[in-house]
Amino acid sequence: MSDAMTWVALFGLAGISVLTRSFFMIGEKPLPIPDWLRELLKVAPLAALVAVVAPEIFMTQGQVITTWQDARWPAAVAATLYFFWRKDILGTILVGMAVMLPLKLGLGW
């Protein structure tokens, strides 16, 4: 792909992004959204997060992990327990990494 085509693609994607996001601000009155759709939109971020995180915990190289000696499992359990105890996102990430790094670097899991 040439430099010109790269710039055309970048500006085109930026334009499409601005256009689609501005549809909500163009109208004078809010768009009517059905109640069932409003309820589904409340859980959409959680569903997207699970869709990204779950394969990272349960799969490697496209295959389901079959051994317990994987540093991601104890780290996920420890992070989950910490989150339910303290309800702190930053602490959850730090606890997960504090469990995973020694297992991965120290034991070679």
C-alpha cells in the first residue's frame, strides 16, 4: 500500500468515525430507545470485557488450557477474590500481576 493510500484510509476511517458518532448529537430531541434495548446496553461493556478477558485466561495458542500449571489461573482467582473483598479495580490488577509474575518468572509456568 502506498503512502497516499495509507493517508486516504486514515482520513476515511476518521471521517466515518466522526460521522457515525455525531448522529446522536445532530437531532434536536433524543432518539427513542425501547426499554429492552436500554437494559441490554447496560450490560454491553461487561459482555465485551468478558469476551476479551476469558479467552486470555482459559486458552493459549487457540487451545483450551488443560494443565493447572498455568500462571493465569491462580492470578485470575486471586484477583477475583481481591475484587470481591475490596471492590478496587487498580488493586485487582496489581494483585493479579503480583501472583502471576512470580509464577511465570520464578517457576516458569
